[in-house]
Amino acid sequence: MLGTILIVILILALFGALPRWSHSKDWGYAPTGGLGLILVIVVILLVLGRI
């Protein structure tokens, strides 16, 4: 249950970090890449049964 909630929150944060505004287009994909990395780590921990 906790893992599912955590994945949903991370996916929402991933979509929120997409550069859609004119001032955030200069940031590139760094925010999205960082959140994507966290999402991958959480998914791996869920598969291994650590969470």
C-alpha cells in the first residue's frame, strides 16, 4: 500500500517537473531526470520487496 502511494506521488511529481513554462525551458530536463531516477529506484526497491 505504501509503495503504491509513493509511486503515484513520484509520477505526479515527474509530470509536474516537465518544462512547460517559458522560464523553466532553460533548465532543460534536469528536474525531470532527477525525479525519473528516484522513480526507477523506488520501482526497483518495490520489486525487490524492500518497501
